Amino acid sequence: CGLINMSSTCYLNSIFQILFFTKQFRHLVLKSDNDYFGIQKIFTDLLLSNQKVVDTHPFISQFKGWNNQAINPNEQQDAGEFFQMFIDKLPEEFNQLFKGQFTNSYNGINLSEEDSKKYVTIENQEDFLTIQLVIKDCKALSESFKHFMEPDLLESDNQVYSDSLEKKIDAQKITRIDHAPQFLVIQLKRFEYDSQTRLRNKISTRFEFD
């Protein structure tokens, strides 16, 4: 069966459907002694009910979302943001299913010969629950991943601080996946902000999952 759209809760319904069909996550929810904001009842109804649709109101009435406020069912929200916020509120055994780790490397560029000898590459680790991929000018998922792995140029106001040089420098940031989660969640960037119109434009070009 499906989930009732409480006016503008399609973002929430889509995430619940994805999580319900992720068997390991569903198993953790159903075996738990905690109802987790009503999600256990929703999953039980989806699994066993003869109804055509399941009501998500018990969750909406309990869950505290953005700014720790109750969800307004009349406001559309970003599905990716909701997923991360919801998973973060659950115990570690739940979010470990989706948690991976990046390593970010910052390689100094445009350094003087003296600074180049002193410079030590900066590295840090970063946990992630989703990977956001650019789809503009990309025809398929493989192209989007190639774009994701390309270095980011950090200069001007985006310079990074080097402890070894004790100052800010231009750098190239390279991100690699050190630990992939059991379930990799990918969010496609289908909207692009137009600074002139101050509007978000949807990218509707064909995109293939190769």
C-alpha cells in the first residue's frame, strides 16, 4: 500500500518508502522496542495492513524537524535534507547502514619555492550520509561521479589555512571515498540557483544510470 500525502509531504513519503524497502533498515525498526516517532507503526501497517494507504500523521505530530520545530505538512521540503536529519536522530546501528567517510586532501598551489619546501599536505576526514552529484552537463551517473572526483580550486575568499606555513594559501581540494557505506544514498542536484533571477531552475535534461 501507499502513504497519504498530507498536503506537501511527498518528500517525507518518498524517503519512508525507500527506507521501508531497505530490508536491513526495516528489520531494525520492526524488532525495536522503540516506536521512533511513529515510524514503527507506519512500517507495520505498510507490511501487514489491507488498507490501500497508510496515514503518516502519527509521525508528523511527534517528529521535531527543522529548528527543532514540528513539521508543517503544508510546506514542501528537501527530501535529502529530511533523510539526513531523520537518520541523525536514530541510534548508531541505524545510521551505520548509510554512513561513509570521505578524506579531503588540500594541495597547495601557486606557492613560492621556499613555501613549497615547507608545505605539508592538509588532510581531514568527513562522515557522510549522502553524496550530492552534479548532473548539469552530465549525461550519466558515471560522468557525475567523474565530476565529483575532480579537484576544487580554492582561492581568493576560499583560501585554506596552512599550519605548516602559518597563513592562508591557494589550494586544490581533492575528495575521495575512503569508506563506502553498506547502502550508498545519492542525491542528484536537479536544481541550480540563478543569481540574476534569484530563482532555482530545474534541470530536466535526460540522465542515465549506467
